[in-house]
Amino acid sequence: MEVLVIVAFAAAVLLYIGFTNHLKSKKANLRREALMLKHQNAGVVKRIMEGRVWQGQTADQLRDTLGQPTDINQDKTNPARESWRYHQQGRVSGLRIALENGVVIAWDQKN
């Protein structure tokens, strides 16, 4: 009897894991399809799905990759330049991305 309970429990866990993985895969496929409709470029969509940041990336692509930044600072001497910050915790800056005219020009990661 105990063996049947253990087997039934193990089967339920495996079904749950399989179903969860199926949902994650389906969600990723739906996101990929939506990004393809929006950006019309498989290479860009691949980078976004991988969570990558690159020079020449547009602000819209960056938002699709990392979401809304925790902070945006505009350069006072050059209004075309902005600094977007992600994962900022206190005085630790985390990821800082520089954009000029809405395009990524540089970034740095600080821990």
C-alpha cells in the first residue's frame, strides 16, 4: 500500500513538472511570436529572448529585453543622452545603460 502511495505521488509530481514545463514553453513561444510581429527580425528577437543588451539596440528593444528601468537620468549637457539603470539597490548602481537618441551606445555592470 505504501509503495502505491509513493508511486502515485511520484507520478503526480512528474505530471505537475511536465505540465509546468509545457506552460513555460507555450508562454515563451507566444512571447517570441509577439516579438516577431513587433520587431520583424529573428536575430533581434533571439537576442531579446536571451536577455542580451547590444550596441545599436533601440530603447523599445531594450524595454522588451529587460523591462522598465528602475531609474532614467537625462544628461543635462546633452539632452539626447540618457542613462537607464536596472537592479539598483541603494548606492550600488547595478546595470547602467547609456542611450543616445534612443539607441544603446554603452553599458556597464557594477556589483
